[in-house]
Amino acid sequence: MPTPGQRVMMRYLLPAGSSHPMTDVLGILESVDPVAVRAEDGTVTTVESSQVVALKAIPPRPVSRAAVRNLEHAAALAWPGLAQEWLGGWLLRAGAGFTLRANSAVPLQGPATIDAVEHVRAWYADRGLPARFQLPDRLPAPSLPGWELVNETLVLTADTAALAGAPVTVTAAPQDEWLAGYHRGDTLPAEGPAVLSAVLDGELGFGQIAQDGEVRAIARAAVTSAPDGTRWLGLTAVEVAPSARRQGLGTRICAGLAAWGLEHGAQKMYLQVAADNDAALMLCERLGLTTHHRYRYATER
């Protein structure tokens, strides 16, 4: 039996007197009692289970190169570091070494040539940083013999409306209590708050849930636009205090920020999760997010 969040084909009976006895719909299963399927255009078909003739899971629709590039473009704007430069279709980002994402070059328009690799190396060296490329699936990549591929990351997506839940407290900038919860209070570098607060052509929200006067769950939300016009909500820095885990706070903070993103026009949402982060991947599965693509970082040995 398919479970909510899976892509399915549903065949169901039509009312008596219809031109056909039954029809089909393809989409994402949202519930099973009654059975509700959301089609690609957003239309939700809801029928009683007694009217369902067949319901089967089908493989996710293959993700195109253009779809990967569009999402990566929106994600790069959402985490751009403190300095940026465009180079032959690549966006170079530097954030004083804080996070791999803010200190890597990502291909948003075309592949890097050998000359571009040397330019990238020099650009990062001028900032005291190693050269690093973010390499998403299915996008052209430069030839980097001898470089090491590290930090495999899954990009998981869902319709924002499907996840939106009760509102949570959201501020435009990270407050002290939010920063204290980030990486569970580990000391941030001096540039850390600035990197967290950076966005290009978008909007930021810092969500938190408090219990007994203390912040127990946090997450960062960024709404940016892809070249195809899609408004994307990116959730990062999703953290729950160890003493408050297994209480559904991770789900609540994500659902609350999905509601915030919906208010800011985000039709789709994504999370970027390390491939070995089982707890985060389980949260994404509970929320109904599915894998869109993966990426890795190439660094010089």
C-alpha cells in the first residue's frame, strides 16, 4: 500500500451517468482515508476508499538538467556567502571559510574550462581559502584529476502548501537565543552571523520554538527565485535541543516555516541534507519530502 508522499497512479470510479465508468490521476498521495492525490498542477482529487479501483506507487518523475540548475540557482542565492563573482556561468562564493556551501563555486549556467579552474583557484587564494567546486548531479563539471569528492548531500523537495502548518515565531535576523541554539551553542566564528544573514534577491526568516522560556528548536528559512520563475523556500540550520528531541519539534519548526514561506510566495521548498545524516533524512521522510538530486564538493587534496 503506498504511503503519503509517494508518487502514485489512482484509478477510481466516476459517478453514475458519467461518460466513462472510471478514470485515472497521477500525482503525490496526500492521504489514504479518504484517498487524496495532488496532481502536478496542484489540483487535489479526493475520493472515498470504496471508490478506488487501483492505487499503486510509481517511480518519481525523472528530474531534468534544467530543473537541477533552476533549483541550484535559487539555493545559491539563499546561501551566497559574503562575496560573490560570476565566472563563465559559475557563481563563486566566499564566506570567510564558514560552511562549505558559502565557500564554493557552483555551476549555474555552464561548465568551467581549464582556464576557469585556474581563475577559481586564484580567486579563492586571494581570500585565503582553498578552491572548492560544488558539483550537482547531471550538471557539466570541470575535469579535476586528483581532486577529492567529499560531503555527498541530498536535495529533497516538496510542495510548500502540503507541509504548511501552525505558525512559529519568525524574526528577520537571528536573535541571540537563535544563535545560541545553532550547532547547539558551539562558538561561531566572527563572520558566522553575517554569513547566516546573507541572501541575494530574497527574503530571510529565522524561526524558533520556545518551551518554558527557552528556545528548543530553530531553523533558517530563505525564499528566492529560480530563473524559471519558481519561488523556492530553503530550510537550513534545522536544530532541536537534545533535551527536547522526539517531541515533534523538528516537524513543527519546518511546518511553521513552510507556512511563512507560503505567505512569501514560495510554491516549492527544499532541504539539503548530508547523505549520512540519518536523523535528518528520517525527518524529511516524515514530512513527505523526496530526493530531487544530489551534489558533492570537489576539493584539492
